[in-house]
Amino acid sequence: MQNKTFSTLFIGQNLIQLSAVDSTNNYLKLMVSKSEPLADGTVIMADDQFAGRGQLGNTWISKAGLNLTFSIYLRPTFINIASQFQLNVAVSVGLVNALKGFVDHGISIKWPNDIYFNNRKIGGVLIENTLASGNLKNSIIGIGINVNQQEFDDSILKKVSSLSKILHADVDLKDLLEKVCHCIEVQYMKLKSGKFEELLAFYLSNLYQYNKLSPYKADNRIFQGEIKGVSDEGKLLVEFEGRQHRYGLKEIEFLDNN
Ligand code: BTN
């Protein structure tokens, strides 16, 4: 374990670096469950995360020492359960801002909070919340970013990329982590001060396939639709056949757009 101070207000001020762990989200969850209070903004990062978890029960595979796999602990007690998607928006906007500092064009948010470079995934977010009295209590924000990995399994090769593949140069992991923590902190503070509409406008203007006719699959049908927004509870609003339909995470599939 090692500590280094970031130029942030609180996210990453308590930074714990592990050489290997199953999942930084699991590790943080265990820390939160212990009786000693944990500092808001604590970050756990792992050089080797060997059983990373993704959304919808998927696994997150990352080669040891080459990428960022980390989790941020926040106490967003100001967010009502019904508005918990707002946290996803703040985190996605922060991540996109940080990555745009490295890559000029092509970075976007694929609903709900994947990070894309053109048509390829370069990052993912898994947020796990606990609730109390109608509001969020603890939030574990797990983030994986493909940074210096050049080789990927054949099964995902055409669907993913990494910063080093895009930039043709390696990126310093700690430097990137600090920038991501800073950018997420900025958006989180905006959310806390009631500026969600501003965050949402940025989220939508950086949303993959927003207002663009694209192929989707839902309810056993393949159709061309246009993303028109997200609902308060975070559902995707897609227009086709002259009306708007709303979908949860398991209910719609983005089809290949290449
Ligand atoms: C997804 O795209 O499905 C979300 C991937 C989230 C991966 C990160 S890596 C750090 C943290 N620990 C985990 O086990 N998962 C998240």
C-alpha cells in the first residue's frame, strides 16, 4: 500500500494502491462495512484486478499493470433514491472531460455510462449504492479504463480500444488517475450545488448516437431509432415509428453501427 496526495479537494486524498485484488469494488465494499468510518473520496486502485466485475453481471478483464482499475468511495447523502441516475451523469461527464484532455476527438458516453472512442469502448463504470431514509448513503464508483493495453482477446478486439492505441504513446497511470479524480470531483460538486441541468445538457451533447438514426434491438425486434434523451430514472428514450419508447439497461441492445 502506498499513499500519494492528489491536487484535489477530497477525491483521492486517501489513496490506497493494491498490487492485486479480486475487485476494487469488492475491496471497498468490505472497507465500508467495517465499523471504522472511511474518508469520503477514498480511492482504491489495483495494479492487478483479477476478477473485475462489470454491469449486468459481466466480467471486466484488464491486463495487470497496464490499465486503470479503481473505485471511489462517496457519501452522496444529498441525492434522493429517485434521482440516483444523476450520480451516473456526474461521473460520466467527469470521465469524458478527463479523457478529452488526452484525446481531441471521438470521445463519447455510451448510455448509461460506458466511455467510447468512435465505435469502440475504452472505459466502463459500475456504481453500487447503499440507501438510507430515501436517499443515497454510500456509493462505490468502480471505473475501468483501457490505458496502455495494446492487445485484446479476439472476441472483443473489434469492439474495444485503449488510450495508447489511440495516441500511439503510453500514458502515465497515476497522472491519468489524478486527472480523472479531479474532473469527477468538479462535476460531483456541481451536482451537489444543484446544477444537474447543466450536467445533463453536457451528458446529452456527448452521448453516443444522440439524435442519430441507428440500429437497435428491443422486444425481439430490430429497428432504426433515434436516441432523444434519458428519463429522470435513467432510462433511454428512443424514438421510432413516430413515438418515444423508454428502455432500461437489460431492455435494449445497440446493434453494430460500423
Ligand atoms: C462495465 O462496463 O460493465 C463496467 C466495468 C467496471 C469495471 C471497474 S474496474 C474497477 C471496478 N472494480 C470492479 O470490479 N469493477 C469496476
